[in-house]
Amino acid sequence: MAEPDREPIAPAAPSAGSARRNIELAQARLRPMTRQAWQNLKIWIPFLLNRTDRARQVIYHAREQREGFVWRVQLPAQCWQCGAEAELLTREIEVDLRSFEQALAIVAGAAGSALFFMFLASLFGGKLLWVLALVSVGAGVALLLLKSWTETVCVQMSTCREHAEQMRLPGMVLDQNELHLFLPSDSLAGAARGELRATRLGRGRALPGGGRGVESDVEPPPEHVKYRQAFGAPPAPLPELPPIRLADDEE
Ligand SMILES: [Zn+2]
């Protein structure tokens, strides 16, 4: 028989650690999901968009940017943050996202019936009405999942050396054959909308990948790094930058 008060060989420590790790992992997974849900809600109910959202929102159409289930967007060749156009590095961001159909009707229907049952419950009391309110919310979520599928969004974004490490993913929402991007700066969003407008008016060159209206005298960026985030995965930091070689430095 083992002595009960003999010190265990630290079996508790790893299990507590792994439990904490599991919680952290769950939080890391949940946080982007709630952020995404909120972004989707803002697209479905545009009243929720604030002034910054509107200034930084760019809307792309499936006809122009989507092939199969893959969206390709090339953002203007300027730094995502300061707008610099020289010595750029590019980041190719690939994210799996859910695309929705008739989402507003489903959300409105679910919210409406939940509110109706809650109203009745507050008048007459009774657990059943509260349960029905919850069921309406659950049914709404189930219907949303049923009327949605996964698509991949590939966005190419540029950065200067100074701002490369702080680079953030743009907010993305897929809805009814539209891709909504919330870009990290007003100037980038303005430039992207300008390019889109020029392309649609036919003044920009015919571009296979879409939205690239930039003149060719801009030097191709020296470095290109690919970043991929799978659907529902916790966000990984953007990859570290390799050092830029300046043209004068060449030996
Ligand atoms: Zn910059």
C-alpha cells in the first residue's frame, strides 16, 4: 500500500497547467469568434456601424473578385498605416470565413420572436415562455449555420518597414455575394475605394486579380510573406520581417 502522505511526484502541476492552457486556448478561439460575430452583425444591421467603420469600409463584389470559393483582393500599393509608397513589403493574408445568405431576415426573425416571447413572459410570467425565447435564439443560430458556407479570402496588403511589425488583419465579412473589408487606416480605405471606382469605370487597366489600378512605375515590393489563418483558429501573429535590402546597398 502506498503511504498516503508521501509527496506525489508533482502530478497536480501539469494537469493544472494543462487545464489553464485549455481555458486559454478556448478563450483564444472564442475571442475572434465574438469579434467576427459583432462585425457580421454590423454588416447585417448597418445602423450599428460607427463613423470610423464607415470611413474604413470597402465593399467588393463577387463578380469582380471571387473565383469559385476564393476571393482575391490586392490592396493599393501603399503602407497600411502611414500611406508611404516606397520600400514596401507585401503580406498575403489568407483567411477562411463564413459567407451568409438571408442573414438579416434570420437574425431579425429570431430576435423578433425572442423579444415577443420575453414580452409575454414579462406580462404573464412562466418558465415556458422564457424557454421559447431561448429556443428562438437557438433556432436562429442553427438556421444561420444552415444558410452559410466557408469561403477563403486572400488579401494582399503592403507595409513600410517601420510599421510591418504592428500590422493588423483587416476586418472581413462575407455577406450575400459581397466582401466587406474594414481596413486599418482611412487613407488605405480611401485609396482602395478610389481604385475600385476607377476599375469599375473602366479607366483602370483590366485586371485579372481585381482592384489593382496602380501604375507600373511603382517598383515591385522586395519581400512577400504569406500568412494563413484557418477558419476558427486562434489568430497567429503576422510573420516576422526579413530585413530589407536597399537598392544602394547592393554589392
Ligand atoms: Zn508605414
